[in-house]
Amino acid sequence: MAKSAATKTASAGQPASPADGGAPAQTEYIPLLGRIPILGLSPQVDDGLWPAAAFSGEVIPFRATAFREGHDQIGVDLLLLDPHGVQTEHRMHPVDPGTDRWEVLVQLETEGLWKYRVQAYADEYATWRHNAEVKIPAGIDTDLMLTIGHELLTRAATDKRRSTAERRHLTETAKVVADTTRTADERFAAAIEPRVAGILTVRPVVDLPTLSPTLGIQVERTRAGVGSWYEFFPRSEGAKKQQDGSWKSGTFRSAAKRLPEVAAMGFDVVYLPPIHPIGHAFRKGPNNTLVAGPNDPGSPWAIGSAEGGHDAIHPDLGTEKDFVYFVGKAKQAGLEVALDLALQAAPDHPWVTEHPEWFTTLPDGTIAYAENPPKKYQDIYPINFDNDPEGLRQEILRIVRYWMSLGVRIFRVDNPHTKPLAFWEWLIRTINATDPDVVFLAEAFTRPAILHTLAKAGFQQSYTYFTWRNTKEELEEFLTGLATETADFLRPNLFVNTPDILTEYLQFGGPAAFKVRAAIAATAAPTWGVYSGFELYENVARPGAEEYIDNEKYEYRPRDYARAQTLGQSLAPYLTMLNRARSEHPALRQLRNLRVHGSDDDSILVYSKYLAGEFTRSGKPDAVIVVANVDPHSVRETMVHLDVTAFGGEPGALFEVKDIVTGAKWTWGADDYVRLDAFTEPVHILSVKAESTVKAGS
């Protein structure tokens, strides 16, 4: 039965009982509302069940709904407590007239748990001034209003939190307001002159102060929310086919040779699929066939064999020393290594014999393999977390800490939605309690409720439905949702492709589709990623599927990146340009600042990202406008319609823009003509020149 709002007994004695013939016990209801109602605090997650999520450097919009009865003026402040216990106050401002919604933007830098609450109060000076500005010019209650003004100024002058100079000025002003030898207009003008108004705006005359509940916001390192990811299979880097048809696998040493090239494209995270021994039992062959030949390496996600399990390295890749060498070379190149954490086992994983209770045994005595009907994965046994939850917890914690000891601080988790969510909450919170810099990415292509709850439970990043959002309408709704509805807890990682996902848009869209998807992913969210081969426009799918033909999951796939670039058949320069734009434009490294604008064409997507100068290192505002033709088979001409106030402009202003893609420059305003040719450059990425806005016609 749900509990009612809090009550308390009216008297301390034993209440009279109706059974004794007395009156019913009297209780006094305690209102849930404060003297000034404060509602709808943001950011928050499920009424404060978990802290909201942020990353160092993120600009957070703190919001609340606050109001009071009647017409008296109120003020609203954000009281923000940093992880070191230092409190700062931030004045909130009304937004969206008529909604009683208040907001202030604050950039959070220090990592750790921040706490905040909102204080609302009667602003006595603002109320008096509003009333006086109506009454005194009309000659209504003039003496009374000036008397009230004098009392307010005198009271304000006694506030010892003000500087000596401010208190002296308020005292002198109060004397002027009380001086009946002066005209009423002179006395009133003294009470509202700019210095007085400024002093009483910065520190108002407060009555009826009311505090909201306290909420938390966990600020994690910047990489938890900002990054450019590049995925490759180390076994393919340097792999060579022998004359007899067998393969010599790539190794960590050969794969390390490609790291400078990855870094040169501007990526800062290199993600490796599982690097463990691969099972032999029921090993899959090329294109997920059921029979593997003697030279087929199998899927890296079929983890475990006689050579070891999740804490072992595939012998073809090298040794622990070789892996540490790879991590070190990545660090030298400015890259972090993200490692796949796939909690499943091949039939010959050591766990199967050592811990059969960690799997599901069917009535016929066999162990259940993984299925996603109609797909079957006979080479993988899913884990059963219910037979020995504590044993599994400790084993997986040990494995994660082992890879952390070798320099891994980022884990990409395979299919976390197929494991108990409480387990992930325990694991991530346990790891982050001692190592708050460790980041977990959820590969959660699943229902929204599960995807969202994984993020709330602790995953710092998540894959999303981005790969399947391709039309203008779909992208407008999707990107707006990421920037608003889920931003308090979910940080999207917009991968354009994966070894499992080659969408029809990329299969049939030609080079333009690759540019469009990369441009949107790199500019719409602060974290994005590509799987190797994307820069080579690989687009051939296995018939009837949304995954690559000759899939690298089941075979070696060395690529000649240099030759493609020499022939002008590589997207690498475009990806480099995108990552350089992200580096040069801090607005692109924020999540919550995306605003969708309009166009007259159903295939022209328009959005902007803006960061005020107070939040940039240069002190200059940063604004980027993206205009994308999402139909990769067409040339589109249309008008776009911008709300220039969304990126720091004034209504009616003209401003200079420069296309980061081509270098072209234009003067733009609220309504602008565009022509986007999918066969040349389907996307404008426009940098708005700071301080270039001027009024039209001036």
C-alpha cells in the first residue's frame, strides 16, 4: 500500500480512541510544498534515485519551476556544492515566459559528486520597485511607497555580507529617500538608480527563503563524455595469407604500426574486439557458416579454449608483454585503448568444466547456447547469473581489474542488456569507487527502457539507435531527444557502423551516404566512432542481412589503406577534417546545446551548436551550423530558416559563415539559400565568425 504524505500527531499524549467513546485522534497534515513552491528540478534521474551524469567541462542547464501566490516578485538561486565542499551561488533567470521556469548554465570542471539545491525567496526590493513604478508616477500612495522604500534600503544596509562601500551607499541613499524636502520624483529616482539596483540585484533583500531537496550530479573525466573512437581487429593488421592458403595472423606488434595513422586521423580511442583465445568447438566459418575450415580463425566473441579464458591473450596476437607494448605505443600516439568485455564463453572455455553452475543446463544434460531467434550461436554459451551470483561477481571483478592493471581504462561491454542490470550497477559502481577514471560503454541495441536503465545504473556511454535514424524527420526527433530528454543520464556514442551493422543507407547510398553519416555523427554528439573499412567505403552486405559480406568477425581482413588514399578512394581525409573541426570548436564537444532549425526541403536537416564565450578557453563564443542533405542520391536547393538567437545572434542579424568542409564563405541571416549536391559535398559545416553579427540594413 502506498504511503500518504507525512503526518504528525497534534498532541504528545495518547490520542482518544473512538472505541473508548472519545473523539478521533487529531493529526496535522504537513504540506509537501514549501512556502514558495519549488518543483521540477533538473538535472535529476528518477527523483534522485541516482545522481545525474556529467563530464568535466560539460555545461549543464540547471532548471526549476518556482512561483508564489499573487503578484509579488521572487528570486531563485542555485546553491552548488562541489566535491570539496565549497558552495557557490548562481542566480537563475526566468525562461519561457508564462511557465515559471528558471534556469542557469554552469560549467562543471571538478570530477566527483556535486550536490545542488535551489533556493527561492520573496524579492522585497523587486516587488517594491514594481509597485512603486506603477503608483508613484500616478500619484497613488506616494508617501507610503517611499516610506517602504526607505525601510527596505535601511534593512539592506545592515546586511554584513555586503561590502563596506555598498552598505555606506545604501545608507546614504536611504537618507535621500527619506528626505521630505526633496520632490517625490527625486527621492524615487535615488532609490532605483543603477548602482542601487545593481547592489540589490546581486544580493537581494530576501524574505520567505525556501529550499528544495538536495540532488546529486556525478562529474566524470572528459573522456567519459567526449571522444572519437576507431575500431579495428588487431589480428587483421599485418595478417598475411600464405601460399598453402593458411594465414599468418597480425599481432599486437604489427597492429601497433597502424596506431600513428589512426591518431593522424584525429581519433583518440582505439577499440579492440575481444583479444582472448577463441574456442574450437562449433567454431563458425566465413560469413557465419556452421563449418569452419582449418584456416578459419573463428569469432573473437566465442571466448575461451584450452589456451585460457577472459584473462588470457590469444597466442597468435602475442603475450602479455606484447599487449602492454601495444598500450604503450597507443599512449605515445595520444590514443587510449578500449577493450571489449564480452561475458560469454565458447564451449571449450575453462569455465565450462570448472564452473558448470555458471551456465544453463537443459533437461537433456546439454548446455544452452546463445540464440536470438532465428539466429543461433552454437559457438557461444551465455552466462547464467542466478546459480552463483557472488562467485561470478568476484570472478568478473577480478578479470576487469586484471586488464586495468595492464593499462586499460575503457571497456566496451558486449550485449549488457542480456545480463542482470543489478550486476552491472554493482560492477561499475564498485570499480568506479576506487578507479573513477574507468569508463564503460554499453553496446545496448535494445528496447528504450533497458537502454536507458543501463545508463542510469552506471554505464558512462551507450550505443544508440543512430545507425537506423536516416531521414530528416527521424534525425530531428532523435538528436533533439539526445540533447534534452535523456541528457541527464545517457551519453551517446554515435558509431556510424560496426562489424554487425551495415545499414541499407550505407549499402546503397554511395560515397555521399558515408560523408553524411560521418558528418552528423561527428558534429551532433561529443562522442562518435567508426569501424575500420568505413573510410574505404566498404558497402557490400551478406545477402538478406545488414552485416558485411566476408565479415571480419569470422576471417582475417587486411586492408590497403595507403593505396586507397593514393587513388583518391579513401574517406580518411574527410574523417580527419571532422575530427579537426571537433578539436577546434568546443561547441561540438558538448551534448546539451544542439538546436534543430527548419528548412523547406524534407531532406535538408539543419541544426546548430553554440557555446558562450564564458565557457570557452579563448573567451570567444563558438557557434557551428550543420546543413545536411540526407538524400544521398540527389541535388537539393532550398531555403533554411534559422533562429539566430540559438547561437548568440540578435533577431534580424547578419553574420559571416565559413564552410569548414570547402572553405567557402557567405553572409547569412535568418533565412538562407542552400544548394547541396550529394555527388560532391552533401553537408555544410559552417563556423559562425565570432563578433560578425550586424543588424540587417545597418
